[in-house]
Amino acid sequence: VAAQGIEISMPRYVRVNTLKISRSEALKSLKQLTDSVREDDLIPDLLILPAGTDLHKHALVLDGSLVLQGKASCMPAPVLDPRPDWEVIDACAAPGNKTVHLATLMKGKGRIYACEVDSKRVLRLRETVKIAGASNVEVHHGDFLKIDPKKLPYSKVRGILLDPSCSGSGTKVQRLDHLLPSNTTGSQKDDAEKQRVEQLAQFQERALLHALGFPAVERVVYSTCSIYQRENEGVVQAVLPQAFAHGFRLATALPNWPHRGLPVFDGAHHLVRTDSERDQMDGFFVALFVRKKGGATEVE
Ligand code: SAM
């Protein structure tokens, strides 16, 4: 009940799929539903409706013109900021919300290789891409870690969005797990969770290092819906020496967003954090690596 309470108090965010409909058309249509629809001031084409507005069966949602996507989840694609003629990889793509967001930012041009390892989730990814009309997306069913960065077409990729499996601790329902009945004791649960998070973080580090190793890549975005330091600042900090060696620096993601990374290393102010209760959206984390022309550098 408590989990539902928090969820319901959050505004309803909906992203306009500009491959199918203009923002003004979407606004006009939604205004027939409620007068209090407004535009988000941070994420272009994101609209905000009152908490509890049910749009699941709205015709524009069913036909892919509107995407029900929280504000935090809409942050990584604009941070990657791909040019329309780029080739990019969405490394861990299903169900595909960020893939089709990238497709709209690239105006349906260029090429997005959307990689997903799980055979059930890849079906969902294909469906998302189809309904969004994202014809510049090529779905790759396989393990991102096994993609050879030196082979075409991947050797030409200039942007990578990496939103890997994570603890999901930033989502409201998960954060309130502890309210649910269970046979396990608190400390057993804590140990199991710690172990799970450590395993996830090790995978996240490997995937991020793999992304930073693509020869033509200029921008890499790493994001999670976790609130744990280990999966967020911990992962970024662990890969920094190799990131520098590849000529990357940390750049400031969403400079106008006030809430930054935990100050556990110099440069954490470049990172973005959101908090579900404070910010009325999922707890989320975003980091941006940009390749500095001319070699390795220190964190600014
Ligand atoms: N970015 C997605 C979105 O916004 O719709 C959500 C991605 S979800 C957090 C992580 C996804 O990565 C899962 O679907 C998972 O199956 C997939 N995944 C995990 N390990 C992978 C790997 N080694 N290669 C490719 N996909 C992987």
C-alpha cells in the first residue's frame, strides 16, 4: 500500500515520439483529457500530467505516438546527444524505451544497434521498435560483451548508451521491499543483497570498460536505476584510470540538474543523481564520458 501510495503521488510523465506526432499535436490531444498538461523544463518533448492520470489505453499510447516513460529514464538519451548521422549502440536495450528515444533524437536517421542478450526480452524490444516506427534501429540479439569493437559496423560507432542490468533499487516498489513479509532475517537479506549488488557492479564495470574500448566512440553514457554507490559512483571510479588511458574524461551530464553524484571522488559533480522522494521520479544515475581529442587527462 505504501509503495503504491508513493507511486500514485508521482506526476504522470509521457514522452512524445516525434517520429510519429509533433509536440503541439500531442499537447492538443492531451488537453482534451486534462487542462493541466505541461512541458518539462529539462527534457525536450516530455509532458507532465497530474498524478494518477491513466493513459495506458489512450489511442496515442497504443499507436506509439506517446511513450509512457518516467523523467529519470528520459535522461540518458539526451545526455548521449547523438547526431542524426551517427552510428550508435544501445548496449543493453530491452524493453527499448531508451532505444526509441535515441531514434527520435536522431530523427529516424543514422543507425542504432540495439543489443539485447535475453531471448524473451528481445521480442519485447522488437515490438517497442516496431510500434515506435523507429526504422533506423537494428536489433542485435546477443551479448554486448561479445561484440568485437574492431569489426564493422561497430568499429564506426560514435556513441554508446549503456543502461545495464542493475539492482533496481531506485524504483519505489523495490525500495519498499522490506515492508513485505518474508521468512528471511534482516541480516541474511542484507548479505544476499550486498552480494547481488557486488556481482552486478562487476558486470557493470566490465560492460562500461568494453564500451570505452570502441575505436571511434566519442561519447559513452552509463546509467542505472540504482541508488547504491557501488553501482553508480563506485563503477565510474573503478573504470576512470582505463577511461583516461583511452583518452576519455568525465563531462557534466545535464548541467542544469541540481543534484549531482555523491562526493566520493574529485569530479563526482559531473554525475547526475535523482531521488524518488525528493525529485518525484525514480532514483536514477547518469554519467557521461567524452573522448578528449589528443589523449588522456585528469578529472576536471
Ligand atoms: N535500456 C532499457 C530501457 O530503457 O528500456 C532497459 C535496460 S535493462 C536495465 C537491462 C537490460 O540489459 C536487460 O534487458 C538485460 O536482459 C540486458 N542485458 C544484460 N546483460 C546483457 C549483455 N551482456 N548484453 C546485452 N544485454 C544485456
